[in-house]
Amino acid sequence: MNEYPRFFGDSLQSHYPVIASEIALALRHQQTQIELVASENIVSPAVLEAQGAVLANRYAEGIRCCAASMSIASRHLRSIA
């Protein structure tokens, strides 16, 4: 009955591999480097999981291109647009 069978199963990697790669690089950087920026925080995996939970659907615009709002990959957006 689901008209969009892949909608709930597709990953960021399958649609935006460059952005997924940049996120993975940022995670590795955060895990191995010390950032001395007072306004930045490192959150636990539980917080990251909660922020990406279905509760975020309430505020999502539903636009597939909203990945552009991820500042972590903004330097690559021009190359994949």
C-alpha cells in the first residue's frame, strides 16, 4: 500500500554520497582533534540520534534538497547541484 517504498528506507549515502562522506570526515575530525571554539559543543551519540529521530519530521519542509542546510557540507554543494 505504500506508494513510496524507498522513502523511509533510503539513506543519505544513496542520495547524496558527497554530503555523507563529508559528514563522516567531520565525525572523524571531531573524534581525533580538539576544537578550541567556545560556541561549539560535542554532543553524545544519543543526542545525535534524538535529533535525527522521527520527531524531526514535524519541522521538516519535505524538500529533498533540504540537505543544503547542512553547513558541514556547504563547500561541496555547488559541485553536486
